[in-house]
Amino acid sequence: MTTDYANSSSTPEKLTLLVFIAAIVIGNICVFITYLVRADGKHWSNVFVLGMAFIDLFIGGFVLPMRFISAYGSSLTAKLCAALAVGESCAMAAVIYAIIFMIYTRLYNLKKPTTYIHRRFLITLLLLSWIILFLFYGIPFMTNYTSYLLIVTSTTSNLTTYCTTYTTSVFRPLWMSYTEIGVIYGLPLLFILIGLIFLTRHLCQRRPRKLEVNERKIYNNERKMTWHVFLIGATFLCLWFPWITLRIITIFYNTHEIQRALQFAYYVLILKCVIFPLLYASTNASFRGSFAIYRHRRIVMNNRVWALQGPRRDSTQRHRGY
């Protein structure tokens, strides 16, 4: 298929991509380092945090650099463009399912607080969703990628390229677009919205009276975990809504203005890769605890260094006659 798409590459977009790449990679590497260093970080929520951090790191380490090269470097080949389309589509959809699993695991944990949640089961769910998404996107692109890629012909240089702009790389045949919007995105987003409503009802409940000290501590920790899951889901839903709305519009009404709006909504959505590590640090007890331990150890080490250097400095001053 051959069509004419507006070239939206610009200097602000170039700087935005570079900033996103640096912030996403650094932020999500910090997430991994934090959980690897912390020995007791075995809460079930850590499975989803690490899963989403891995997806965000993939976006910042592969998807955005490939998009940067395509827009400002050499044009991608058809196979590289197909790999970019498969990788990006799988990563975008995998985050949705990770958040769904996280929300409903939290609801299950609130209903049955004494039941132990096995992390192997959660890891299996994440891996299974990734495999299904890879099969859905990968098989069509790998077997017949020339029929699933949009060929772009420049109006000035008359060159034919692939994946030059974001709107060309998200082109899908109608059967795949309908399945993607309805099944891959639509139903999961509906389940996320329903789950957030139930979490909101739980957060609006009054705290029980006459709690013991230990019970109050447990209640506060559980409430913080509920806020942690709720904020991640609500933030994702807010950032995702403009993109999914414009994505549906492009199927039926595709103009240059809609293309530019979709590309801007895409960067708004990618902003979640930067915001999520900040949410982990501010709302997840394990993450905050790791930084608190690091800060405590640093303060203790500095105090020891000052304690060792103190007598030496005093003796030096006496030797110089101060």
C-alpha cells in the first residue's frame, strides 16, 4: 500500500526523544538496582513493578532509539521496521495486562488477606500475556511483513521509506485494527476502569475504630498498597485515553492534523515510562525503604569518615600551632 503522510520530524521532537530515552533508561535501571539490592523485596506487587519496568526499559532502550534513527538517521529496512512494529505493539499492550493483573490481584488480596499469593503464578500470567501478544503481532509481520507495512513516498524527494514517522509505523490492516482496538485495548481498559472503581470504594471506607498498635500499622500499610495500585492504574488510564481515542479516529478519518495529534498523544503516553519510576519511589514501601537504607548507610559511612578524620585534623592543627 502506498500513501502520502506528513513528515512531522522536527527539532523539538528530536530533543523530546533524546530526553525520553535518557530519563526512561536511567529511571527504570534504578528500579532494577533497587529491587536487586533489597533482599526482602518479595511482596507480590514487586513482580508487576519489575515487569512494567522491564517493558519501559525495552521502550527506552530499543523502541525510541529505533524511532530516532528512522526519523533523523538512515531509513530503516522493511525487516527492521517490522521488528519495531512488533516490539512496540507488544510492549504497549503488555503494560495494559500487567496493570490489569496488578489491580485484580490487589482486589483479591483485599478480599482474602490471609491467602498467600504465589509469585510464580503472577510471573506465569505476565509471561503468558507476552507470548500471546507476540504471537498476535509477530506471526503476521514475520510471515508477510511487506503486506503489513505502510510505504511512504516523500512529496519532495520522491523516496520510498518505512517507519519514517510514528503514524506510518502504526498502520494496520482493518482486521488487525479492529481486533487490536476491541480485544487487545478496549476490553482490558474497561476492566481497568471497573477495577479502579472497586479500589476507590475501598479507599473511601472509614478506618475501623479501636485498633491496636500492630493492627493500625497493618491497616496503614495495606491502605498505602491500595493507593499504590490505584495511582498506577489511574495515571496510566489518563495518559492512555488521548492516544486510544485518536487511534480509533485514524481508522475512519485520517488527515495530517489527526496524524500530528496522534504523534503528540503518543509522546504523552510514553511519558508514563518516566512517571512510573517516580510513582514506585513515592508510593511503594519497598522502593522507599531501599532508598532509606541507602541514605542511612551513607550517613553512617560519612559519620565514620568524619570520626576517623577528626583526630588527625586536630593533631595537624596543633602541630601547625593553630
